[in-house]
Amino acid sequence: MAEPQNFRDHIPSITDTGNKRKWMYPQIIKGNLYKYRDIVSYALLALLFSSPFIKINGEQMILLNIMERKFVFFGIIFWPQDFYLFVLALLTFMVFIVMFTAIFGRVWCGWACPQTIFMEMVFRKIENWIEGDWIHQQKLNQAPLSFEKIAKKTAKHSIFIFISFLISNIFLAYIIGSDELIKIMSEPLGQHISGFISILIFTMVFYIVFSYLRELVCTVICPYGRLQGVLLDNQSIIVAYDYERGEPRGKILKNTEQNLGDCIDCKVCVHVCPTGIDIRNGTQLECINCTACIDACDMVMEKINRPKRLIGFMSEDQIKTKSPLKLSRKVYAYSVVLLILFSVLSFMLVSRSDIATTVLRAGGTLYQLRDNGTVSNLYNAELVNKTTKMVKFEMRPIDPDTKIQYIRKEDEIKMGSSVKVTFFVLRPQKSVSKYKSEIGIEIWSEGKLIDRIKTNFIAPPSE
């Protein structure tokens, strides 16, 4: 293997002097894994573009409306009152990513990340269709200005801007909702200046990312690749070069006795890499596990009648000892933590009430003694509707001797809205045994108990 200082002190997309961008021209080889990536990519793209327009329970399938603090996942609405669920879900997702990376490396980056899917399966294919393969692209960029060059560059970048415009609209649909997006598109421009400006800004951002930044998003901007150093171990399954089988590498010479490994140093694995690395140098943060090098190497091995998977999914231990896959202890620890978090999250989601209720004693007030032998406390309540429909409700005390007397009464809550209720709770003084006691109030809707609240009640104890 190459010495670390030969490749670990710089990234492939920067020249050796460090002051100029080195443009990547990855060769496209359509092997078996590439065809599988095609299927996965287009399935994910279909899901991405259709999700904002699919309605479940009258709500968008996925909505991340930060401005209105409304989040919808598969028809279930989450409001600011559900922030604890969001934090728990985020923590669960992070543990899953850590565990997944510890086992499979950056497979997410190569197979499911939107940046890779759009870049390699959409924009790169359009570039190859217009400008030709990687060799023709290099020649075109180095050629002097001509009608052909202007025509091809104009056509390519026009399509890039159009696709970026489509992506920006879909991106905005996830934030403001597809219904609001359709209004921006169908109603006069003057009514939606801010929305139109947002679409233009997102269009330029996506265009710059996919026409210029490209692999720099994966190698420089995205922090996920840098996590590999602390998450991977010798048992992690990654795209790796079998140096035990491949070394020493060298060209095949006819009628010559050679003591070489299977690698013929054709460098096709380097030519197909979208980030420009040489996978034979070992695991590098720039590797996104796109498996292009596996397809390229397999095709070369077939031509020279050698076994496939000189480059493949394998762990360091498998390469060194040829032993079967064995997961490390930390993976089992991650699994236990993930199982606990997922169980708690699932329980909270299932037990989550349709209405979030907060009941507090009115500030600055004490108890009130009444002539009929009862004592009362003044309360303020706020009820939030978490469902996708209007909810009618009724408040009932759990203790049959306790009564509710409303000052400000509400009996229905609109979808996604909240109402405030002010009321007295009355109890017979003879039933009060201590100064501060606990009472319960139930919230009923259509004959169904949907929430139960406990609060404090103060009164002088009966003698």
C-alpha cells in the first residue's frame, strides 16, 4: 500500500500547490451495481418529488413548516408542544446513523444521499449526454472558444438551471406546503413576492451546488465523512481493496514469468471515482461508497480471467485474516441503545393524546369560601388540537363531589389551533382534609377520554 504522506495530506480535487481547483471527470461504467443504484435512485427521486402532493388524513405526507412550527410525518401532525418527541426522534435517528455507519460505512452517501443521487444520476448523465464521455469533456473544456463549445455549454447549463428550478420548488413544498406552492405558481406574482424570491434563491443555490461545487459538498462541506475516523473499525464493511490478493501490482507481460498480485495497475478504479481518490490507498474520508470502483474492477478482472471483487464490500479483518464477518462490541451496544430509544419513542407516539392540555391555578389568587359550604379555586387552561380535524370537548372532574363553574367557556378547537378556558373548581369544604391536595380533570370528546390532568387545589381543612 502507498505511504500515507502520498495521499492523506491533500484532497484529490485540489492541485498539489493547493491554490487551484482540479476538476473531476469520472468515467461512467454501467456495471451491475450501477444498475442497482439506478433503480434505487429513481425510486427515491419518485418518492421525493411525489411526497409533497400525497395527502394522508387530509395533510401533506411530509411537511417541515418551520415558520408555522408545524411538522407532519405520514399524516401525523407535530406541534411545538411535541418538541420533546422531536428531540427524542432526532436522538434515535442519530444513534441509528452512528450504528449504520459503524457497520456499513458511507453507503448512505453513495446510494441514498440526495446530493449524490442528483449529481451522479441526473446532472452527470445530462452532462455526458450533451458533452460526451469523460475524455470528450476534458477536451471540450481545454479547447478554445468555438460555436460548438458555446452551444454545448449553453444547452447544458440551461438544463441545469431548469432542473435546479424544479428541485427548488419541491424543496419549498416541503417547507411551506404544496398547497401554498401551487398558489405561488397560479396566482399573480405581486401577491407572492417573498415566495418567488425564495424559489429564485433556492434555484441558484442548487445550480451552484450541482454545476460547480459538486464533489466538494461531500469532501469539504458535509461533516458526515469526517465521522468515519471515529465510527469505523476493523469490522466495518466498507468499499475496500483486497491488498493481500492484489499486491504487488503490475502490468501483465506475455511470455514472462511474473510474481504479481491480481491488480494490473490499470487505474480504472481511479478514473471512475467521482471524488478522484485511489481506493487502493485504503479508507479515505472522500470515499462515498458509491461502488463505481467495484464495477470497474470487476469488468477488468473478467477480461483477464481473474476472480471478481478485488475491490468489494469487505472489512479490514476479512482482508487480513480471510475470516467471516464479525461485528464489534460497540455495534451491539449501539443496537441496545437504539432499541431502548425506539421503544420509548414508539410508546410516546402511541400514547400521545389528540389534545394537549395545560391547567394552572390563576396566579396571585387564593381559595374562595362560599356561602353554600363550598370552597373554590380559579384556574386557567389551554387546550391544543393536534389532530387534522375540529375537536369538540368537555371537561369533567374525576371526583363526583367536585364541580366546574366556567367564567370563559369553550367546547371546540379548530384543527391546529388552541383555546383558553377560565373556570372555578368547587369542592365541599367538609371533604377537604389538608391545605394542599391533588384533583383530577378529564377531557372527553365524542364519548371518548382523550386526556387526564392533575393539578393542585388549596383550601383550609375542615375542623
